[in-house]
Amino acid sequence: MNIWLLITIWHIYATLIIYLFSFLFKNSSLYDPFWSVAPVPIVFYLTLNSNNSLEILLLVLIPIILWSIRLTHNWIISWDGFMHEDFRYVNLKNTNKIQAELNNLFGIHLVPTLIVNLSLFPVSFVLINKIDVNIYLYLASIFTFIAVILETISDKQMRDFKQDNSNSSKTMKYGLWKFSRHPNYLGESLFWFGIYFMGLSSGIMPLWTILCPTVMLFLFIFISCPMMDQRSLNNRSDYRDYMNKTSQLFLWPPKK
């Protein structure tokens, strides 16, 4: 069996197990830590089946492990227990029972898993096929690492802002957040493009694989960012002005 097909099948099986627990605990936020850790065992499995040098393996592994640590750490420090569920999941399930459960299974669990699986696919071209170390892989690895740093800085700036109780009803518009309403999502999107660039460095990846990071980018542009914007519009009186002046995703000087 094709190794990536095998990985995809097990990825789906694992997702269904997470879904079962989410259903039993009536909390779909149990999926969140799975999103951040699932790529790591997948990549480790690929490295165990790789004939490439340790140098190549580390260039791929290190940024992905750092990305996973960052996301998992974020989840741990923001976790409010089993009683708390992400508002986006609550909204998706705010319908009749059958539709709510379909949204839970597909919209919250299976579709995101398939998007992650597709976005991670390019690394298989580097790890499964025998290739030589090249400057393009180094550049792709550095690019991916910088994307993780961008996410980390964005998260730190937002946490510091929220720790000041006087900012509870205010909009964060400092640091990277002055130039983008969602710099953390920008970093996440760039991370997956970094994964794509790693695959490109193999020199054998087909053209259609540009869809791998593009689907993830569209997820943020058309779903995640608008949902976060709408929530902020509902909760912060100054957010509309900030929204009108500040780029949605890409870093850009604010309008006057």
C-alpha cells in the first residue's frame, strides 16, 4: 500500500477516536490538541522509512516539532477545562441535533484533519524519496522556522495585552497586530507554505501540490479570520474602526 495512503487512513482512524471522545464529553475542543500533535508522529513515521541523511531529516523535523510545541503550549496555557468549548464549535453545533452532529463530525473533525493531511503531504517527497541536501531545502527550513517565530511573537504580544485587565474590552492594535488583524494566522499559513517549499526542494513534486498550502490559506482567509472578526465586532466597540484600517491577514501599514 502507498505509504501516504496508509498514513491518511490511520490519521482518519485517530480523528474518529477523538470525535468519539468529543461526542461523549460533549466538547469538540478535544480536537484542538490533536491538530497540534498529529503531524509529529506522521513525520517521525516517514523518517523511520527514509533513506536520507540525518541532515535532511533534521531540516524537516526541527521546524515541525517547534510548531507542534508552540501550538500545544498555547492550548495548555489557555485550556479552561472540559467545561469550556471553543465558540466556533459552539456556533457550528447551534442547530438541530442531526445537523449539529454532522457539523461536529465533518466540519470540526474530519475536514480539518484532511486539510492538515493534505498540507503535510509535501514533506513526503523529501522524506520518502532519496535526495541530496541542497540550498533550497535549507531556505525552506529557515522560512518555516521564521513562520513559527512569527506565530510565537504574535501569541506572546496578545497574551501580554490580555493580562492587563484594563484591556478587557479593548482591541489589540500594537506590535504585529498593528499591521495585521490576525498575524498568528499569517504565521500559521506561512508555516504550511514552508512545508510546501520543503517538498519543492525535492525537485520531483507535481504542480498540483500548490493546492496543499493554498487550501489552508483559504481556510484562514474565508473561515477562521471572518469568524474571529465577527466575534470581536460583537464584543468590542472599537473593533470596526480597527477592522477598517488594518489588513485582515498580511502585514501591511494601517490606513490613516
